Amino acid sequence: MVVDFEALYHSAFKVFGSRALWNVRELDKPAPEDALVVARFLRVEGNLAARRLAEEIERACRAAH
């Protein structure tokens, strides 16, 4: 099953928004580049689960290109 980067992007804000994405604004229609920015913040500011989500976002962005 392939999950698109937009769904993962919004999931990141729902799950990790206040902890890892406190300084990033959620966009309604993110581009792959926006999702990659979120993935970077998840890796730096988040825990192991956030890092795993970051990997999923990165895979989905590569698949979208």
C-alpha cells in the first residue's frame, strides 16, 4: 500500500505537531518540498517514532516525483 506524502504530512502535524513541529506552519496543500522540510524537523526535534515517520515521508516524496 502506498501512502501519499500529503497524508503523511498531515499525520505528522496531528501526532507530533506540538513536540517536533512547533515552529512550522501546516499547509493545506503541501508540495513534496514542504513535506521534506517537515521530515527534517521530525528527524531533528522528534523521537524514534517521529524519525520513522520522517523516513516514510521521504519515501513518499521520492515516489511522487
